Amino acid sequence: MKLTPLPLMGAFHLHYPLYNAVSLRDLVAATNPDIVVTPVLHADAFEDPAWQDTPELALPLAVVPWASRAGVPVYGVAVPSPDPDAKDDFRRYLKAYPRILKVLNEVDAILAPLRNLLEAPLTLPRICSEVLPLFAEHQHRCEETFGDGPATDWLRERSQEVIARIHGLGAERVTLLASAEHLPTLEAALDPDIERLDPPEIETSEQAYERSLLDLAMQVTISEPGNVIQQLRELDSAEAHYHEANLMFANGHLAEALDLLEHTSQGDFSQPYFLPGYLLARLGLLRDLAGRWAQAERAYRGVLALEYAPSEAREAAREGLDKLSTAKVEEA
């Protein structure tokens, strides 16, 4: 078996123009995998659309859609913790034992450089050379000091089981996508039958550049929104229109934002995975603010009728409906 490991960076992909979700997708494609595996998801994850609420947003945003189009199977190989609360409980219990707590704090200090490091616009080489070694050293020290148990959430034991599950799939070329925090322990669990391959070097694609602009716009609070809006208009996609409207809304142009979302909602806004829920929730709010309450209610109910919508969109829709309901009662 030939295995290429790639780190997942959660929401930080939104802040890394050269290692965003599309960059990762392109890397996965370049590994030419027979299968893609990830311990972020359970084996039956794809039976429920809610899997898309994973914090590892690169999976639903780019990797899994690409794999589906390319006919490359994606397998969830997660091994659940025997006690999901054990790690937090362990740290809480240590507060009663200052001497041991001091040791734990010394171990955790290994990760101190991460705060500033993760805020930099990281590339894959920097993640591999600077981020992963910190996680590896922290895991090693924690296990050395407290054992592979509640303090580590049995990470080494579970990593060995993950590798066994990958073996059981019987594929020749495998691409492994795991959180950066856990990837070093997974790599340490590789057995001699597995040949570890380095990630390929690729050129940044036009779609990856576009993704970096969309990711920037998603942050809303940016220094020069006018320039970003102009660039979004050049993309002319449903997601670009949604972000453009959000920037307009954030800068006080409510009527223009509403007009844009009304127009966008008349076309295809089914992708990416989060867009239907977010767009309808924002459309509901803008209609509400414009006094178009019946239309706002339809938009909010549209969010809740979707097979999948991000939890934040559903919560916004419920709050909007509650507000409209309260207003009706007060008027009566």
C-alpha cells in the first residue's frame, strides 16, 4: 500500500490562500488515489447529510464533491473515544492536585507557539515543518508523562485501529486526510507494509485563487470591502453574489443587498453545501428588515425545509420565525 497523508486545518483553511479547501482538493487529485480515507468521519457518516457540519470544512466544501465527480470512494474510518468526556474530566480533576497540574501545564506549553503560527498565512510545507512537529512533540510528552489513556484520549491506541481499518480496505493507493493535531500519531502508527509518500508539488489553480477571494469575503470585516466586491462581481457565481450581498449588508447598503439576493435566489444556488441555508436565512432577514414579513417567513421556512442547512442558518431561521410570531401576537 502507498499512502499519502495530508493535514486538515479546520476553519484555518479559510485564512490560508495557498492551502485552502480547493488547494487541498487539487492536492488530493494529484495523488491519484484509489480511495480517500479520513478518521474525521465515521463509516456510516454519509447516510446523514448532517455529516457536512464537520469542523473540517474542506471535506464538504471541496474534497468530497470532487471525489464524487471523479468516482473515487471516500471512507470514514473514525474510531470513537471510549469516553469522550475523559480528557476534559482528567484536566478538571487535576485542578485539585497543583503539583501534577503544573506538570500538565509544562507539557501544554509545548503548543504555545501555535497561536501566532496558525494566524500566519501558512502553506503546506510550513504546516509540515512547523505545525505538525509541535503536535507530535506534545502528544509524545503527554503520553510519556501520563500514559495513553484519559490524558491523550487514547489517541495512540485509536490511531493504530484507524490504520488497521485502512489496511482492511485493501486499496493500493490511499490518500489520508486527518486533522493536523492527530496526523503525527497516525503516521507513527504506520506499519512496514505501508509506503508513506510525500505530498506532490502542484501549481495553484485558478479555482484555488477564486476560493481564496471567496474565503476573504466570508470574513465580512475586511479593510477594503469595495475592492473585494468588485472582484466578486467578476466571478459571477451564486456564492460570490451571496458574499457580495453580505458585504453590502455589513456596510449599511440593505436595499442593494436585498435586490442582489432576490435575484440570486431565482437561479441555481445549490452549491457549495452551505449556500442554500445561509442565503435563504440572510434573505429572510433582509426581507424582515424591509417590512416584507410574509416573504421573510417563506424564506425562513425554506431554510428549515432543506434536507441540509448549517446549524447556524437553522438557528437564524428559527429566531426569525420566533420574532415574526411575536410581532403578530403583539399586533393582535
